[in-house]
Amino acid sequence: MYGLTFGQIGKTGIQLDLRYTKFNSSFGQGTYEFVSLSRSLADRLHVQLQGGTQHLISSFSSNSNSKFVTGTVDWTIGPRYFFEGLYTWNTGTSMNYRQMNLTFGYRFGGFLRK
């Protein structure tokens, strides 16, 4: 497994994360490549865009190749509430899907935040 992270690209505030994994185990073998761009737009708002590919040879799965792109937004609303939105697009040999997830939540233990 290899990875490379740049804490900030220029003065944009964008973080870049690159990963490459080659695996060989009892369930299968293959490679996984991943790229992520993220940025905090304010103390309480964070956005991230991820993309990658996976190549898998396994007798347990017919989905031998897949590509994905995921976008995530995380917004802290005050000391206890948060909103998170996620959208994923995945295409592969046998798995092709789109997925959206929206969460509005309450964080317990936020008494010390101001």
C-alpha cells in the first residue's frame, strides 16, 4: 500500500490524498486506486470529492472492475447539530448504482463546545 498526502495545494486550502493498494489474499487479488480532494470552507463546513478504481479477481464476486466518484458535505450547525450529505456514483462489471444519503443529527457531549 502506498499513499501520498498534500496538506495544502498552493494557497487554495485544498488537500490532496492519493492512494494505491495491491492486495493478494485468500478471498481475492487485485488493485485499488483512490484520489481525494477536500477543503474546509469555514470552521464548520467541509466538502470532499473522491474517485477511484478497483480491479478484483475473486471466485466470490463477479464484479471484477469498478469505478466510483463520491461527493460529501459535512456542516456543523451550532455546538450540537450537524448535517451531512453524500452522493456516490459507482459503475462496474456487475454493480452499477447511484446512492444518496442525507443525515441531520444531534451530537451528544457537546456541552464543552461554544
